[in-house]
Amino acid sequence: VPHDDLRLVYEPIAIRNTEVSNRIAVSAHETRFAAGSTITADLIAYHLERAKGGVGLIVLEAATVHPSSMLSNNPYCLSAFDDAIIEGYRRLMAAVRPYGTKIFQQLWHGGHHYGPTGGGPPRGASAVPSPVLGTPAVPIATAEIPEFVAAFADAARRCIEGGLDGIEIAAAHSYLIHQFLSPMTNTRTDEYGGPLENRTRFLVEILAAVREAVGDEPALGVRVSAGTTPGTIGEDELALVSRQLADAGLIDFLNVSHGDYFAPHLAIAGMEREAGYQLPSSGRVAPSSLGLPRLVAGRFRTLEKAEGALLSGAADLVCMARAHIAAPDLVRKTREGRADQVRPCIGCNQGCIGVIAGWDLRTGCAVNPVMGHEATLSEALIGQTDRPRRVVVVGGGPAGLEAARIAAIRGHSVLLCDAAPTLGGRLAVARNAPYLGEIYAVADWCEREVRRLGAEVRTSTAMDASAALAEEPDVVIVATGASPRPSGVLAAAPGTPVEGIDQAHVLSSVELFTEGDRVRGKRAVVCDDIGHYETVAVVEELLQRGLDVTVVTRFPSFAPTADRTVRTIPARARFAQSGRRFEVRPGTLLSRIGDGSCLVFSVEGAETIDADTVVMVTHRDATNGLTAGLRAVGAEVHVVGDARSPRDLQTAMREGHLAGRAIA
Ligand SMILES: Cc1cc2nc3c(=O)[nH]c(=O)nc-3n(C[C@H](O)[C@H](O)[C@H](O)COP(=O)(O)OP(=O)(O)OC[C@H]3O[C@@H](n4cnc5c(N)ncnc54)[C@H](O)[C@@H]3O)c2cc1C
Ligand SMILES: Cc1cc2nc3c(=O)[nH]c(=O)nc-3n(C[C@H](O)[C@H](O)[C@H](O)COP(=O)(O)O)c2cc1C
Ligand code: SF4
């Protein structure tokens, strides 16, 4: 739907007695900005930024209702089982109310996926092990069910006492209630197991108890998702559950997601999926005949696409979670006719879900360095400098682009130079990889912004220290990136570099995408010393070119960092369908590359693997040669991104951003 025709997205909608001002929602997403039952200043600032951005409804991240389950097993999990949270909700609502955004709380218990902090087995519907912990749950005894039902009701009461507008019960994504619904995880023989009517009983009792606890006014709904694993609850049974809850008047809205912990890539798909990819499933689970507001999700990044979903009748509100992580102001800017200024979520899953799945850290965003730091770094707080300076940015990859953008916002006079004919740096290479094209959207956006803000851009302009100084800069930002490492040094054996890398059939990951005609033969070895995105891209490219691929890696599994972003699940399915052989040799070190074969070592000993082409995915060397010359004359210099230390997009964006702010 073209921008000028947007209509439905801006229409208000009533959910029970709650008037939501437009049809865009931010669905629940764990941030790790909470601290148990303390609603932190960071969490408030985070949601305030999105409320100011014009979104109609925010569903706060899963809050546990019972100490027997802490999300991600960590203390940052929002905990609604303590009255202490009420005061925090009041502070949050006081901040957000003036902007009109309605706030619901998702109430959650993780069941067999997550136990209490500090150890102890997880609780669940039945003694089925979870793919997260692998530990069979201690089944909730029939006599204990009222305690868990009451936990949901008590938590709901706290939300409403805190001034929230509504409650969403988490019955999706194979968490506790979903475990009751699904015959795969519910093998009970009491009245909560067996036929669908029994498996739904726990949810029905929770909804009735919550309504009783919160009274008539607040909105109450459920989030559900159909699984795809054999034996779980799928779309047909879930549609019956939806119908039952709607007909019984137990819910005021239904939020339909897709997938679960057995197929997480369906819930939070990466770049390989289009906006609206969940609609076929949500349409079957929640047809319009249900007669209540239905929320859908799934890679919606623009209001144009959201309008399309609303127009089709498949949804009444559209959730845009990651789109708002990347761009809190997307509704407001689009409404003001500035949709092209909205920072795009690129579906990389690195800073958001990739962090949750991998590390005990706060979430972030690969393209939005402010995410999680709104209280101090919100772009609305950037003031015009009273000392405009001449800023020369050398290198127009993501780090340089973001530095130039922020410096220009502050009112500095900015010159951005890049040696290449196009901007984007390594992203201009990465976008040539299969299923990675969208990564370039952030460079595209940043370039548009830099030009709009009046910075001067010179492409095909390489700069050394004297060329930079000839521009008479007050400040130089060195964002010159990194180059493939020609030395063959690997992290696990830096003292014994790989022999033979100086041959025509040995390529770096960058050369694979820029000098692809050097690929030869039918068998490739990929030496992966990094364990993430580049390896996925390289393997996919080689398989598409018709080569068999063996990955030789020091890691215990294939691309473990990318794995956390759920990018490897669909990628490996594609590898399997490529018709070529794909093999991983974990815990293996490349030692020597010959003409047609490679010598590798593992604890099992030495082995020779046939290889007509070898691709080295190794740590790059920072290119920052001009820094010394600049510092020698006392210039103010900031070295950012891969030029500082070769890493990834998120660190490049963050350091560029901070350098743009730090200009004295
Ligand atoms: C195939 C591939 C896939 C990747 N996939 C991912 C991914 O999925 N996720 C992720 O986070 N990261 C990924 N990366 C890594 C990511 O692209 C880089 O980490 C990121 O681009 C670094 O940004 P940067 O701005 O610091 O440097 P660069 O992007 O390298 O930009 C540096 C720029 O400086 C310019 N330059 C250099 N010297 C000079 C000079 N003397 N004068 C003027 N200009 C100069 C260069 O032309 C270049 O444009 C991938 C990389 C590759 C190669
Ligand atoms: C970092 C992160 C955390 C999430 N946490 C939750 C959660 O607590 N509860 C939930 O129902 N969904 C959760 N989700 C799923 C989102 O609500 C949403 O359904 C999903 O990201 C797809 O929508 P999107 O493409 O608009 O991001 C999470 C997603 C992300 C990226
Ligand atoms: S980290 Fe990537 S997927 Fe997550 S919100 Fe940011 S751009 Fe989108």
C-alpha cells in the first residue's frame, strides 16, 4: 500500500474498554533491562521512547508470575510475583501516559524451559525434557494447580494496581500454558491431560481467575502460537481453543504468533522471510469470524506492509517488535511523511534475540546503538553544538557513516570520504551473499541521512594522513575498516600459521564475493576461525556455485555465534536441499594447504581433505595506517569500528555513533 494511501493503520480500535489510538503494537520482547520486580529507569526510558514514537500499544516483556521459573534463568527477568513491582508500574505509567500509548503486561511461566534462579529443576505439565535445559520437568501436581492459577491472578492484580491497561497471558511459544495445551508435552492422566478440553482447562481457569482478580475494566487476552513439530499442538487444535475462549467471553483479544522452542526461527525469522510470513498460520488460528481484535506479527518493518495486512482482513492490529527496537519513532516519522528516514531493522537477529540466546547480557540492536541507553543517549537529547568544527571522516562503512550522521546532526561541517566507488564498506560485499542482501539496507539508510543532513560525500577518494590534513580538519574520524589477514595465523595456534595460503585457489571471504572467478573445481574447504555470520554466507555461496563444502573449525559446532540468531536453522535446511555435500569438522585445525588438498589436525590425528578451493574466514587485520601520521601533528582523532579492532556491524555502528557525539 503506498504511503499516501495509509488509512487503516491510523484508525483507533477498542480492546474491551481500552481505546488504542492506532493499529500498531510493540509485542512483548525480553530486554534484560529489568531487575526482578524493579522496573528500572532504563526500562522506563526504553518504553517511553517508543510511546513518544507514536505506537498505539506496547505489551511489556514476559513477566514471570512464579519464582519457579525465571526467563532465561537470570535475575534481569521481569518478576510480577512480588508487590514491589506495583510502584515501578506506576512510575512507568506516569511517564508514558501523556503520550497516549496503552500498556499491557504479558504474564508468563516458562514451564520446563526455565527453572528458578540458583538452580532447582523446572516445573512443567509433565516430566518431558526441554530443548533449553534438557532436564525433565517436575510435573505440577493436580493439587498444586490452584497455586499456579492464583499466581497468574495475583500478578494480574499487581499490573492493574500499577495502572496498566491490560493483561496478555503467554500461552504461546511452548511455555508452561502451551505445554499444557500440547499433547507432546502434556502426558497427564488427570483432568488437565488427555482430550483438548482437558488440556485447555489450565488456561481457562487462569483466564477466569485473572478476570476475577482485575475486575471488569481491563483488557484481557492471550498470546498463542501453533507449533510445527510432530505431536505438538498445531493450527487445527489451536483454532478450536481460540474459538472456545472467544465464545466463552474469556478474552478481549487474541495475539497470534507462530512457532516455539522446537522451531524458533518461525517465531523470530531472520532476513530470509518476508513481512507477513506468519499470516497463513495466524489466519488459520484466528479467523475474522472470531469477532475480537486479532494481533499478528512477523517481520513487519513498514506501515505500508502493516496496512496491507489490515486491508486483507487478516489482522486488526499489527505487531512490529524488532522494527521498533531498530526505530522507536517509526509511526511518528511515517505519519509525518518521513518514512524514508526510518532506520530499518535488517532482520539480523544479532543484538536482540542473538544476545538472549547466547549471553547473559542486555539486549541491543545491530543498527540502533541507542537501544537500551535511551535515558542518556536518546537522539532527541542531541543538541546543536555551539562550536561547529570541520570533521573529516575517512571510510564510509557503517562506522564512518554513523559517525558522519551524528556529527552532522550536531551541526558540524562533515566531509565523508571513501576509497570505494560506493559507500557501505564491507556491507557492500556482504550484500552479495545469498540471503544477506538486506544487511545493506542500514548503509543505504545511513547514506540517505548523511546526505540529507548536508554532509559532503566523496566516493572513489582514498585518503592518507596528508590528504586528510589537507582538508584542514579539526577532527578526523578513522573508519577505514579491516583487510583479510594474509598471514594464515589462526586463534587456536597463533605460533604455527597455516602454510600455503599464498596460492590462487585460496581466497578470503571478501575475495569470494569480489573475485569469485578464482573459485575452481567441485570441492571446497572453508577454514572458519570466527564462528559466525561470514561462514554461513561463504558456505551458502559455495554450495550455490555447485561445490561440496567441508568446514574446518576450531569451534565445537557450525557457526555457533550465528546459531544463536536462529540464522543457521533455515540456512542448514537450504544447505541440505542444495544437492551438494556439506560437512563440518568441529575441533579441527587447518595446518597446510596443498594444490588440491588440505592437511588438518584434530584430537583424532592428522587427515587430508580434498580441496580444489579453500576459503579462509579468519580474523581480519585493522587498516588504520593513517592514524599515526594524524596523531603526530596533534589532530583530534577517533578510530572506530573494524579499523579499531575487526569485529562486526553492531560494534561498528556503536563506535561510530559514540565518536560522532564525542567530538569536542
Ligand atoms: C561476507 C561478509 C559477511 C558479513 N556478514 C556480517 C553479518 O551478517 N553481521 C555483521 O555484524 N557483520 C558482518 N560482516 C562484517 C561487517 O561487514 C563489518 O564488521 C563492518 O562492515 C565493519 O564496518 P566498518 O565501518 O568498521 O568497516 P568497513 O565496513 O570495512 O568500511 C571501511 C571503509 O573504509 C574505506 N577505506 C579504507 N581505507 C580508506 C582510505 N585510506 N581512504 C578512504 N576510504 C578508505 C573502505 O573502502 C570501506 O568502505 C560481514 C563481512 C563480510 C565480508
Ligand atoms: C529479543 C526478543 C525477545 C522476545 N521476547 C518475547 C517475549 O517475552 N514474549 C513473547 O511473546 N514474544 C517475544 N518475542 C517475539 C516478539 O514478540 C515477536 O513476536 C517476534 O519478534 C516477531 O515479530 P517482529 O518481526 O515484529 O519482531 C521476542 C522477540 C525478540 C526479538
Ligand atoms: S538486532 Fe537486527 S534483527 Fe534485532 S532489531 Fe536490530 S536490526 Fe532488527
